[in-house]
Amino acid sequence: MSHTWMIAGGWLAAGLTIFIFSFLYKDNPFFKIAEHLYLGAGMGWWFQVYLYSIWIPKVADPLRAHQWAVLVPAVLGVSLVTQFFPKISWVSRYGFTFLMGYGAGLAIPTMLSTNFMSQIYGCIQPFTDVSHMTRLGMLNSLIVAVGTIAVLFYFFFSVENKGAVKKISNIGIYFLMAYFGTTFGNTVMARFSLLYGRFDELYSYSGANYFYATQVLLAGMVAYFLVHGLLAKKKPEGGAAN
Amino acid sequence: MLKKTLELLFNIDRRWLFLLLALSIFIPIVRPLGLPNKNISADVRHVYEKMNSLPPGSFILLSLDYDPSTRPELHPQAMALVRQAFERNLRVGVVTFIPGSTGLIDEVFSTLSKQYNKVYGKDYVIFPYEPNIVAVLTQMASNLYGIYDKDKYGNEAASLPVMKGITNYKDMGLVVDVTGTSSIDIWVQYAGDKYNVPLAAGVTAISQPSYGPYLQTGQLKGLIGGMKGAADYETLLNAPGKGTSGIDALNLAHILVVVLIVFSNLGLFLVKYL
Amino acid sequence: MKNNRIVCGLFTLFLAAAPVLAAKPAGHAKPVSRPAAKASPAPRTVGLVAEDMPYDVGGALLLRWPVNPADDSGTSYRVYISSQEKGGWLQGTEFPASANKGTDIDLPFWAWDGSASEHALRLDLNGLFGDASPGTVYRVKVSVLQNGAEVAESEVKTARAYGNWFRLDRLNNLVMLIIIVIVFFLAVSHAKRKGLFIRRIAGLDAIDEAIGRATEMGKPIYYVPGIGDMTLVSTIASTFILGEVSKKVAQYDSFIKVPHYDPIVMTVCKEVVKQSYLEAGRPDSYREDINQFISQDQFSYAASIDGMITREKPAACFFMGYFMAESLLLSEVGAASGAIQIAGTDIEYQLPFFFTSCDYTLIGEELYAAGAYLSKEPMLLSALKVQDFGKLVVMLGVSIGLVLVLLGQWQHWHSLVNFVTDIFKAN
Amino acid sequence: MKLIKKQIPFAIVFVFGMLTLVSYYVPHPKSVAFLDTVSQWENIVSSFAFLLGLFSLFYTHYAKIKKKGDGWGYSLFVFVGFLAVVVPAIVSHGRQMSGSEMTPLGWSFRYIYNTLLATMFAVLAFYIVSTAYRSFRIKSVQAMVLFVAALILILGRVPIGEILWGKALGWTGHSLSGLMNWIVDVPSVAGKRGIMIGIAVGAVVTSLKIVFGIERQYLGKD
């Protein structure tokens, strides 16, 4: 790709970024354009992923090589599309039931193993070597085991939530909250890093080598809001915020 | 009076908050504040020291497996690693196993090779993207030219001066995997454990805790985690860059979130009892 | 109460069954290791036995030979393997005499009877021969090294690796599955029985309030089923809740909008909503555009709904189903627009955002239970009972297991400790 | 008609469900090969499910343009966006790089798709700030626990947090990162485990209902 393409890309990327961020100020046509572009581009992206990773190598190529077995999933797949024709939409059941059967059959034993048995094991396992454990380590492992049981009490639906059950499930809620808190903290950091990344990129597009793309586009955006605000002064505001 | 002001503050247009965040992230990009970064993580220091202990001319292999989505955290790490390698006159080889990383790799070397007067083919080499990581890692144990017979630009890899005397893991001083995927597990399993390659890694902050076990067992010699890790590394190198300005931005933004939560809840409490 | 008795009964059954089942392979394995006993007087003879590695796809051999009491820290073993009739020896592995004991093989007690008085080694063929073709006869031998110098060599043994038909090491998983299936059918066959109890779920009582408010204000209700497809439990649960919500909406003569991410979910939801309007006696108010397809891309889906919420300012928003990063995008905009928000998802790491910005949040399994709670349909309720049974197994498993393991540690009953951990270990 | 409309589909669910279920316990190469094939089939079938979504989207926006409905102009951009990725993809045969050159697909990935995707994610940062101020309410002890855990995580991830901690609570002898690791490794593991187990049991039960044809919601009405 030539240098011109890079600069064009910089302008495009800076523009799209600013358009989307502009929603934070107020809903506007530029955001809507970016939003709809994103809708189409997202679909396009997945379309080409499927095209080059499934339809060509796994369906078309085998068919050309006379491996007719792929007709089975292909026909099942095509059956899904009958959803659009109410009269024959029942044909799509063949595809769905295949997907559901496969998914369910796979989920049952693996769920039992990783999210059920292994979690019980995980609670017990630390105690298999008490002699090498510090007092604190032991206490921590005990907290994990007791906490897990308490959380399960919270999710127990067969007993009314009162008395001792309520007390235990309340303890469970604290563990849930601790988990939510850590998740919140982690996500905060991940999102801020990403925002930093976007701003950093905008900053790099603001250089002379990109002919000040960021500044020009940003100024354009501000100008739009100013003009639009002046023209629509008398009408009540219907912005994104508040 | 106070109550009124507080109530007014609560109904503040949230766009002011947006602006506050935008400023707290944008200002450090333009002008790094250089807020103190005293507690340098031991895991980061280990990577740095391992690199420093290699004699000049040693070959290190970087596996740069991140794409634009994890760029903010991982790109500064890669930059810092290459910077140190160039400063110490180490030879650098680059491999990658995800397709989106190629543009970023070019960016690292186009900037730093000028700064340190390094020449492609003599001081560093970039190999093309390969999809099947397991196959490549296994092959590199015996003869890496079995897969990488040509470099990214189509040159005969074995004939490049940078590759002199390098055939497999045994000839490498260190392998560092900078990744936003789970490729470290594969590196540890297929290269580190099997062939005793000294391995280190750079990862995003979110995935950092899950690599603790590898550090304890020594399967990883060190670990650079997230923006903080990159900033630590830059501090060690004494070359503040995007990691440092990033951590400045994060410092401000994180404090902002905490302050907002505390402030709004305190305010609410006051409104209730005033 | 009756439930509890079943649980205890089944649990003891499981505990009792395990050793019985375990006895079989042990009996089968023992004679194999016997030939090792006919040791010759020479101290450096290796009584090697080679056989197929059991319970696997057929890519490995199992080598066993007795530990030699004369081995010291300078002793090591080197294993050779060949796929040819003559020569072609490849070095498989080399290890010190202290390693690879019978107890080191990672199989549960019912599938493996290893002792510390023998060496046992799992030899992977694929790593050595590429794709090992099935049926190949391999020759193996083991040589003994003392301080790096070869001092003795075993006889050459032959063995073949073949695919097995049952993973005995996964027996615990299978037993657990069978127990759950039995309980499942017991519960389902009793589903007709009325009056299965289910405790109150706080967030759900707010649904009426939310719909009532929407009716009063003459504003729409948004029901967002998330970005999951129909194969996900959360989406299925969401469609049940949608059925109940839309029934109430029809009764109150309010208006609901259901924006979709997945077209299949949309077709299902269309049926569900239509049915609810019919059951509420308002088929005339049903409109085709209640369900609309938005986009199959996460963020454009969220952005579009955000746009719709800001423009229409709904009175209530329901976010029920499978949500990823868009949880915050949606619920924050909803909160800003002043809607009552009720959320529910089983994606753990999105829960904090719902929890902090919505009025009520159904956490994980509560979402599954919500459909049953609202509809009181016997089939759903009985399924919930099976789920409670599963949780009971975990609670009992953890508590009893913990006590037994600690008891075993205290009394130095290592077999008890292994017994308990093996039962719950995933293989 | 009932046979092909109902019984055969349910037979399909049952047969494929049972076979994939059993294959978990059977290590034989035949079982491995079966699972391999069926997994590939599933890949193919679900790729057609994607087409359903694509058609729906196209239809909605096509109808909007045809009717000249509200904001129909924007609908045009859906097709523009689609073509902006698919045309380069076809030109570059689905590859983002050819040798050292970025292909047109690589270009449109980097400057269009990835830009839009990353910016959308980044917008979340703003909503986090606004949530923090306007809806993060510590109205109960439970919410307080959530807040404290979040606070420690948020501060523990940045150097300034450790510095503040050292000034205010350094005398306790505990470091912030130590505390952070404890929260991540101990109480939050218990919370996560409890949720996971509950979800796993729910998923197993639902899957059983699907395999045995009791759960039919996903098929809609007849």
C-alpha cells in the first residue's frame, strides 16, 4: 500500500473515531453514518471470515474434489434459510435440531467436568497437603470453600430465604460482591487502556505527515455543532446526554 | 445552601464528566507528567536483568502476537524490549502467529532502527506470519529454517548475517512472547518445557494474574504486565515512552473514577442528613 | 425432605460403587506386573513389561518394571523404541531412577493400581513417530545408566498401541451424569404434581411495577434479549421471561419493543410474544414490528438500541439473556434516560455493571429460575429442582470431602485422601 | 407430515446429542474421528445461520430505502460499510498481508473495521466514569463490599495507588498489591466459583431437556 493510502487511512480512521465519540456530546448525523457503516462493516468482516475460512475451504473445495459428504451439513445449513418462508419454515428445524443436539451433547459432560466436578475438587485439593501449608494459606483455602458453599445457598431456590438459610446466603452475597468488585476494577483498567489507545492514535494522526487530520476533522465537528446549535436554538434539545 | 449546591452538582450534565475523562487521558499523551513510578515490579526487573546479562551479539527471538486491539498495552512493551536489545547490541529475530500484528511490527522497527542506526538483515530480521504456532514451535527445536527458509521480504534467511550460527532454540539467548492471546501457554508447553528455552513474556494486565504459576515454577523468567509493566520497563531503561505516558493517563483516570464514586456517595449522604 | 433422602442415598451409592468398580481393572492389571518378579540374581536386570496404554486413543505405550533397591542418585534409565523389526532404535526418554514411579501415573484409583515399588512410564508415540499408524508393533527396551555410563539393558519387548473403547478414568463423571439423569427423570415424571415450592426472587416483583408505570406514562417498554443465540441457556431463559412480560404488557395494554441480535432468536420470540397476546386475550393488539432485527454485530446492536432508547425514552428496560461488553453501554444509557431497569445475565463479568446501574439484577442462575418463578409451569419448576439437587451435591461434596481429607491428613490415611480427591478430579 | 415436521427433527437432536455425549467417554479413534467430522459440520451449518442474520439486516435496510422511511439515507451506509470490507477481501483473497505488503483487506481492517470496533469499546470508558458518578450507589453493606473490592483493584493497578496507600496505610505493613492479590485469589474466587457451579448445573439440565426433546422453545410453535 502506498503512502497516499496510509494518509487516506489516517484521515478515515481519525474521522470515524471522532464521529463515534461525537455521540458522547449529542446524537448527530455523523454518528449515525459511522454507526451504520459499522453495522455493515461488521457484517462484511464476518462475511469474509466465513467465506475464506468455511465456505471456500470446507464446502466448495471438497465439493470440487467430489467429497460429497459435505453436502449433508451444507443442506442442513441451507435448510436454516427457509426461516424466511413461513410456509416451509419447518424445514429449518433439521438444521436447528442438528445444531442443538451437537451443542447439548457436547456441553453436558464438559460442563460436568470443568464447571462442576473440578470446582468441588478445587475447593478440596488445597487441603491434601496440610503439612506444607502456612496457617494463612489454610485459612484462605477454608474461606474459599466456605464462601463457595455460602454462594450456593444464595442460589438455592427450594427453601424460603429466612432464618439460618438467609444468614448463610447473605454471607454468600458478600463473596459475590467481592467478585463483582474485582471484575469492575479489571474492566475499568481495560477500557481506559483502550481509550488511551484511541486518543494516542488520534494524536498521531494530528501530525504534519497526516496533514493535521485530527485537528481539521475535530474543528469541522465543532463547527457543525455550533451551526446546528444556532439554527435549532428555538427548538427544545433532544441530545444524547441527560 | 450546601444542600442546594450538592443537588445541583448531582444533576450536572454528564458531558462534563466525559470532558474530564478526555482531558485526564489526553493531556499526558501530549505532555507526559512523569508521575513517580517507584514500585518496579520484580517480574519486570527479571526480564530486564535477563536481557542485560546477555553478551553483546547474542540472538533473542521476539514473538510479537498482538494486534491493534491490545496495542495500547503491548506495543510499548515491544518497543521497550527492542530498544534495550538495540542498546545492548543484541541481534533480534521476530516471529508472529497472528495476522493483525504485521503493521505494528513494522512500526516498532521503522522507528527504532533509525534511532539506533540498525540495519535490517544484519542486526534484526522479521519472519512472515505463520498460522500454525504448534507446528512452528516444534520445528524450531531442530532447525528453524525448515519453516522460515525465507524472511518476510523473501530473502534467503540462512544467508542473512543476523542469522549467523542460529539454527534452533539452543542458539538463542532468550525468547520473549508479547501477546494478547494465550500463546504463552503454547510457548511454555512446546518450547520452554521441552527444550529448556529461557522464556519471558509480556501480557495484558487482565491476563497477568493467570501466569503467576509459570513464574513460581520458573517456566517464565519474567513477566511484563500491562501498561504498568511497560512503564516499569521504560523506567528501567530510563527512556520514558508510551508506557509512561499511558500509565500517567491511567493514574489520572483511575483516581478520577475513585474520586467520583466517593464524592457522589458522600454528597448523597450529606443531602440525606442535612 | 424426601429430596434429601434421595440425595443421601445416591451419594452413599456412589461412594459404595466406586471401590467395586475399581476392583475390576486392578485385578486385570496385577498379573501383568507379575513377570517382573522372576528376577535373576544379577543386580542390573530390568524386568520390563510393555503393553498398550489403557483408556486412550491409541497413541501411547505403557512400560513397567520393578524398582531396583540398589539404584542410587547416580542411576538413570534410558528408554529406546523402534517401529522396525530390526534396528531403528530411537531414544524415547531418559530419567533418573527416582522419577516415574507407579504412583506418578495420573489416573484415578479405580483405573490404575500403581505402587512406588515399580517404574511406570507412559511413552507417547506421536511425538516420536509422527502420526503412528494403528496396529504397528513396536519394540522397546530400557537401559540402565550408572553415572552416565550404560551398565545393563533389558530384554527387548514388543507391544502394540490400540484405541480403547472406554475412558475408565472418566467413570466419576459418567456416574455423576447417570445420577443427574435419574434425578432428572424422577423430577420430570413428577412434574404434573402441583405446588412445587420456589422461593421469592426480588427483582421479579418489580416487573409489574415497571409495566404499570409504562402504561401510566404511555411510553414503551424495551425488552433486550442480548446477543446470544438460541443454543444458550440464558437466551432460552430469556424467551420464557419475555413470554410472561409480554403477557402482562398485553393485559395492561402497554407497548413493548424487542430489538434482536440473532434472527433465530427473533423468530422464536415472535412466536412467544404472539402466543402471549393470544393468552392475554388481546390478539388484536399484537403487531409484527414488536420484534425487530437490529444487527448481528455486538456494538452496532448496542449503539442502535442506545439511539432508540435516547430518542424514545422508554419507561422500563429489561436486559435479560446473554450480554457482553454492551451491558454497560445499554444500562448506562437506560439509567440516564430515567427508565426502571431490570437486568439478568449469566455472564459473570458483566454482572457488576448491571448491578451498579440497574434497579434490579438477576444474578446468574436466578435468570434461569425467573422463567419458572413467573410462569409456575410444572416442567420448568421441576427442572429447577434438579438444579437445586446439583447444588446440594456440591455443598455436600465440598463439606464431606473437606472433612474426610482433613481426617485423612490427621490420621495419615493417604489412601482416604486419594480416594476423595480422585472422585472429584476431572480427567 | 407429523413425521417429517416433528419426529425426525427430534430424532436428529436425540441421535446427535447422544453420540457427541458418548464420544466424551470413548477414546477410540473412531469416536475421535466422529467428533471431528461433526464439529466441522457444525461449523458449516452455523456459518449458514450467519447468513440468516445478513439477509435480515439487508432486507430491513433495503425496505427502509425503498420506502424512503425515516433516515433511509443512513441505511445506504450499511451497504457501503459491507462493501468496504467485502470488496477488498475478494480482491485480496481474504488475506490481510501479502508478503510484507498490506493488502486492501488489511487496509480496510485497520482503518475501518478495527477503528470502529476499538472506538466503540473505548466509548465504554466514558460510560464507566458516568456510572461511577451517577449510578454507583453504596446503599447497602453489600454494595460497600463491591466498592471496596473495586477500589482496591482500581488503585492497585496504577503506581499512584501504591504511593497513596504507602502514605495513608503504609504503617499496617501490608502492601496494596498484596491486598489486591488476596482479593483476587480468595474471596472473589469463591464468588466466581459459586456462580459458575450454578450456571453449569443449569446448563446441564437444559441440555438434557434439549437432548430428550422436552425443551422445544427454540423451535417456536408449529
